[in-house]
Amino acid sequence: MTQRTYSIGEAARLSGISVRKLRFYSDQGLLPPAGRTASGYRVFTDAELVRLDLIRCLRDAGLGLDAIREVLTEELSLVEALKLRLETLEAEIAAQRRVASALRAALRSPQLTEADLRRFLTMTQLSRAERRNVVERFFEKVSDGINIDRKWVRQMIETTVPELPDDPTPEQCDAWIELSEMLGDPTLVANIRANAEDVWNHHVLDLAAWQAANKTVLARAKEIIARDLGPTSEAGQALARDWLETSARLLKREPDLEFRNWIRGKYALHDARAARYWELVAIMRGQKPDASPNREWAWITEAMQHHLAD
């Protein structure tokens, strides 16, 4: 049976596209006409209209002309083509989210400069290895010249290297920008360095024992928090008293007035950005800001500050 034929104008009207675009697809070899009239005008059949509908769908999905040509010539399956397009599209979306986060951070700057904008954009484009380098440089500055156990430094780096998924949320991108700025702040480096120097250079610290004690006090704090008891409760203050004695023992000190005054000073100078660091790392990992052990350490810090205020 003879197929019905359509002029280029009829085919365009039936397909809902312009004659110019239909002619373009034909010229590119994506939609060869079924034939030509005696006057040389292109004619199309229902088969070409079906093919044209597929071309439009693939273009709407964002495929380029070369990929569409491969699908039409069966060099590339439709499933493979769509998978490739999806991967590309997801990468583009992730990149746009990172740019949006950089712009949000830039707009928060009170006196924005071109250098600030460039820095924000750079921060959002770093790879995991480059983010690790940012963390390593921070701990190098903190520990330089201090008698810190290198195993502790390595553990801190391994457990705190910020993770970003391939498709980060705006909140995760924002968290990384804030964290990278924080790690580059010389005042934070100085504060943590002063605290580390006071502890590591003047005390003999058993790292394994200290980590075991941390694990125990965290578990105890978690249990008390689950009972909906605050840091100033009787249970909270009992934990604070025990943690004070444990800290003295681990630092090979007596829990006397001198030690109490010393550790009071430590908690008084506690930099809130240290806690914020862990909140940002949690956000980047897709967790809540107060994800354990962030919540427990914040609770313990408040309990200790209250206990030492006497």
C-alpha cells in the first residue's frame, strides 16, 4: 500500500515544529526525506514523522546531534544514550549547585571583591584530594613544633576530611565553603595551637587510654541525654566530676585546686568554632549538625563549664 506523503510544510505543521528546524534536521542527515517531487522539493511519510518525534524527544532530553545520529543509526542504543545524558545532566546540576553556593557565600561578604568571588568559586570546585590537603595544612600549622603524637594527627585528618557526594546539596556546598574559610583563619589556628601546646608539651599523654576514656564518657553522656537530663542536672554534674578526675589521671595530675583552675581556663577559652567544625563535617556527610558525637561533646562542655564555675 502506498504511504501518504507530506510536503515539508505539512510535515512541520503536523509535528508542531518550524519548517526551518525540520529542514535543519534533514540537512544534518538526521531526517532524510522519503523522496523529492519533480520540482526537487522534499517529501516525507508517516515513518519520517515517527523518526522526527524521536529526534524531538532526544533533543528535549538534551542530547547533542552526534548522539542522536548514533541512536538513529543504532550505533548507540536508546538506553545507553539516555544513561550518558543523565550522567552529564547530573554533573551539570551538581556544578550549578556549587556555583550557586559560591554566589551565596560571596553575597554574604560585607565588602565583596573579585578576589573573594574567585576564592569562593575555587573552593566549591576542589576534589576530595584537594579538600584533604586543606585539612592537612590546617593540622600541620596547629602541630608544627609541638610534641603531638603523630598517630593522633593522622587520625584527626582521616576522620575529619570533609566528604562531599557527587551530587551535593546547597547546604553541603555552603558547609564546605564555611569550613574552608574557618580552616584558613589564623586566629582559629592560634587558639587550637595554644591549647594543644599546653597539653602535649607539658604532659605525657597515653593516646589509647585517652581515646578509650573519651568513648566511655561519650556513651555516658548519650545515655543521660536520652533521659532528657541537662548538663546542669545532678547526673550531668556527676559526669562532670568524674570527667575532671579522669582527665587529671590521664594527664598524670592530681585533681586538686591547681588542676581545677588550669582546666577551668581551658574550658573558658573553648573556641566555639571547634564544635562548629564537627557540625560542618556532619552536614557535608549528609548528617544533622548535632549528629553524634557533636551533641554529646557540646553537652559535656556545658556540664564542665557549669561544674568549674564554682
